[in-house]
Amino acid sequence: MAITIQPVSPAVGAEVAGVDLARPVGDNEFGVVREALLAHGAVFLRSQVLNPQDLIDFGRRFGPLNVHPMMRPLDGYPAVLEIVKNPEDRNNFGGSWHTDLSYLERPALASLLYAKEIPPVGGDTLFANMYLAYEALSDGLRRVLDGLRAVHNTRMIYTPDAQAGGGIIGDAASMQRSRPDDAHEEAIHPVVRTHPETGRKALYVNCNFTVRFEDMTEAESAPLLRFLFAHLERPEFTCRFRWSEGAVALWDNRCTQHYALNDYHGHRRVMQRVSVEGDRPV
């Protein structure tokens, strides 16, 4: 079957048909998917029937996989994070705009998310293009941001207080910390990063993990960060992906952000994710 690529919005995202991830993906097929990812920031493949090892095998085509530093993995598969929201849960995992693992010195290059069980309606994921977010800023603000670096850490999400409030972790029993409550990660990255493959500049701050600018206090940093957080989610930078059982989303964390909507209370949602290790942002 021929591979087809259909953009889902002018800003970000494309559906790729004609690739079966449950069998070995040839170099030509993989090249098409990779080029689509670089061109669109996120790609979506429907009607896949995968086990955790299939997800691992395809993820490894992009590079070594990350073992999540804070969360308990799927039993027997250290690189697979199973993301569950049960009918009784009120909070969900990933329920605000972010890019994965930006608090690490080498944040995730890409992430793959596979839908095992979805609610009858709701549970969509939004994606936003950080190239466009950067390019839409004024020349003056771009010059300011080009010279700044920002501190990313896990304090707002993975501390006991943050867990009690839900947020990105959620409250499902399977979404438990794998480290002590006082464990944390922190890294400093450019506010504007240059994509190592496309050469384009992208905004690289997010409301989950970016806490302040380097050499500034949180209070001093807050006004500009608040503006950037609101700016990057403008509708013209985004797409909305409606999940179907067996769908896979693959996104480039270097130039996109995503947001898992929490609008399906009373229903169960089960996803499996692997993340590919990246390089240090520059």
C-alpha cells in the first residue's frame, strides 16, 4: 500500500497512512515518516496493532530510548510509560501545555504515544508549533529572547504538593512516582533553541517545567513567562488530534508542545509512551 501524508492543520500535524509499525519498517518507509515528522512537527498513524516491544522497536529507529526519571514504567518494559486515567480519577497525566522532559540536560527528541483504550468521546490531544510561536513575535522581543536562558525543573509537577493537586501526574494508581518525594531534576536551556536538523529557531519554554530565567528571580521572570505561555497556545499555531483505538502519535519535542485534554470523566483511557533521548538544546 502506498504511503500517503495528509496535513491536519496548516500549523502542525499530518496523518500518515500505509505504514504498519507491527512489522519491520523498511528504510524507505522510515525515511518518509521521519521527513514527515520534520516537516509537520507531529505525525499520526491510525489502525496499528502493537505490543510494547513493537513500540520500543520503532522508537529505537530514532535513537536510544529514555527511561522516565520520575515515573514508574510498565512492568517488564523500562522504556515504556503506561498512562492511565480510570473512571474514578479526576486529574490526568499531561493536562497542560508542555514539551517532554525539558528538565533534563538532554531532553526528549521525540515521543511516541499509542492508544490502547480510549473513551467514547473526548481525550483529544492538542499540539502547537513552536517555530511559528517564535516567528510571530516582534523583532525586538526575539532579540531579547535570543540572549536568554531559562531554568527548567520538576518542582511544579513532581513534588508531593504538586501530586496532591493532580496536574501532569494525575491520580490514577498506575501513575506513581518511581523516586522519593524529595528527588528532583533541573537543567538550564536557551529560551530559543535551534533545531539541529532543520536549522529553524523555536520557542523553548513551557508552563509545566520552566520556572524562571537564568540569573533572575521567579518574581522578575513571571511577567514575561506568563506572556510567552499564553502566546504559544494561540489557535493559529495548533492542531487537535482525535484519538482512535490503535492510533499512534509521534511528535518532535524540539519544536512542538502538546496538551492532553481532560474532558472524559467517568471513562477509562490507557496509552503507552516511549520517548527518544535527544541532545542538549542550543
